[in-house]
Amino acid sequence: MTFASEQGDRQTWIALLLVVACLIGFGTVMIYSSSSGLAQFRFDNGHFFLKRWTIRMVISLGVMAVMTRVDYRTLRKTARLLLAAGFFGLLIVLILKVFGIGNVRGANRWIPLPGGAFQPADLMRLALVIYLADSLIRRQQFIKDFQQGFMPHAIIIGLAMGMIILQPDLGTALAIGITCTLMLFLGGVRLQHVFATAFALLPILYFIIFIIGYRKERVLTFLFPADDVQGTGYHVAQSLLALGSGGLSGVGLGQGQQKYFFLPEPHTDFVFSIIGEELGLLGTLGVLLSFLIFGRLGFRIARTAPDAFGYMLASGLTSLILVYAFINMGVTTGLLPATGLPLPFISYGGSSLLFTLMATGILVSIGRQGARNKSALPNRSDMSPLRAFPRPGHTFG
């Protein structure tokens, strides 16, 4: 390995940290801008959400810093334990739901804690990525077999998604499902197995969306957004109004109006709308570009990883963060049905920020190891991120 190539790999994870730092710094500004009025009304303290965010951000950055120094390969030893902890957390949520504890706006997704709440689905999404990265490597000799290669993973993924849907939280379940499907593809699972299973589950998905709960209204609102702008389509209508009123350069930081009780919780699910209103198209494109750069750097770390586990883990973590980001931006722009997913690094939150920054720390750890040993995955260092993905039928050596 040449000194120049080592420096190039080092620059990748350093650049990733810089992008994340910019997103978090920008998120801090936007959280204050979008929440100060709401905080003043609710708590008579315009800095309420900013203070809580700052504390959580410092703790989460500390965890990320620790993870950058932990050898990512040790995570293989804890993969099953983390998965078990994720399932245990989801089980606790469902038990609390029976007793009516932890209900927020009609959903039971949190475990109440002193000073806040913990969302086990955030732990589960990280645990699933780590588990799949390990399991897909261990089962490589069976990966083409439906019963031994595909079904064990599909059962784990399906069980996790099912427990999250029961909260109910279909958006998180679908985001996890998309990420895990990408990892199955990268791991060499036959696409026929994936498509056949997805087709077989369509009746269940139809039942979940159109028969039970509130999801039918959200889908119909997405298909016909102008039919009920004062009812089920209110959130999206106000979001689009915020984005449209921003124009090219926005109305000015802190000058937006939609955050004043028009957009519900503007500092969480719809912070991207406030960005569009106050900073305009240029602001939203800047956020989109930042995530695209993050994705490119994350996939570059993946293809220069020292081993197959690092490759799978980095690909999964990068995909997970991008899926969340693109779904959030898709919802706020009316391109996807409404669902409550945060915008990574920017939306106000606790456990979401913690596990997103933990994932970033693991990515940096993989990048640091890759800069030291670039020879484990030969002939990948000069390939584009998309070409670096294994083709269908790929198996790791």
C-alpha cells in the first residue's frame, strides 16, 4: 500500500466526520429556529428544546468518539446480544402499550425514562444491520439456498418489522425493511427469493394499510392531496406551503411563519420544510447534497474495508442513514405518504441521534482500519461506489 493511497483513505473518514459535523451544526441552528416559538408557548422558555438537544448532542458525540476508537470487528461478538436487546426493547414497548403507558399521539414507540424517553426501534435498526453483516458472512456457503440462506434472515427481519408495526410505526418498519433488503442483495441472496417473499406478503401489507388503523387515509391523501387539505392532508399541505413560500433563497433564517402552530412539531419530522421556507431551494439542495456526499464517502469506506464484514457493515450503515434521510425529504415534499421518520443529524430527537452518531462512529472505525490495510478486498479501490457493490450471485472469498 502506498503512502498516497493511505492518505486518500484517511481523508475519506475525515471528510465524513466533517460532513456530519456540518449537518449537526446546521441541525442545531434549525432546531432552535423551528422550536423557539413552540417552546416559549409550551414551557415559557424559548431555549427549552435547544438545551435538551445540546445535552443529547454532547452525549451522542461522546459515544461516537468512543466508537471511532473501537475495532469494529469486535461487534461481531456482540451482534446476537444487540439483536436480543433490540427485541427485548420492542417487547417492553408492546407490554407498556397494553397498560396504556408511553402513548404519544396515538402511538406507543417509547419507553418513558427520567428526563426523556427511549425508542427501542432505533436500537433495533442498528442491531439488525450489525447482525446481518455478521450472519450474511457466516452463512455464505448457504446464501443461495432458500431455507438455510434466505429464510433465517427473512424471519428475523420480518419479526422485527412486525413488532414495530404493532406500535404502530409502519414508516420505521419500511425503512428497516428497505435497508435489510439492500443488505441481503449485497450479501448474495437470490433476488428471486426476495421478490417471491415480497409478492407473498402483499396481502398482509394491503391489510395493514387499508384495513386497520389510519394508514389508508394517509395513502389516499398522498394519491389525492387536494381532497382534504384541512383534514388528513393538512400536514403535507402546510409542508408544501412552507417549501413553496421560501422560493430560491428563503424568507430569512428565523423569519418563517409555518413553525408558529401551522406545522405540527416543526423541529422533528418537518424540519426540512422549515429549512425550505427560511433558506429556500438553496438550503434544501444544500442538505440534499450533504447527504449525497455522506453516501459517497460511506460507500467508499465500504469498498476499502479490510474484510467482508467491514464491507457489509459500512454498506448497511450508510444505506440506513440515507434511507431515513430520503424518506423524510420525500414525505415533506409530498413525494411519499406521510410517516414520522426523523431527518438524520438534523431533526430533534434523543435515541435517534444517539444511534445515528453511533453508526457514524462505526463507519469511521471501518475507515480507519481500511486506511491501514487496503489489500483485503482487491481491485475495489479504483471503482465507483455503485460498481463496488457485489453483483447478484456474488459471494465473498
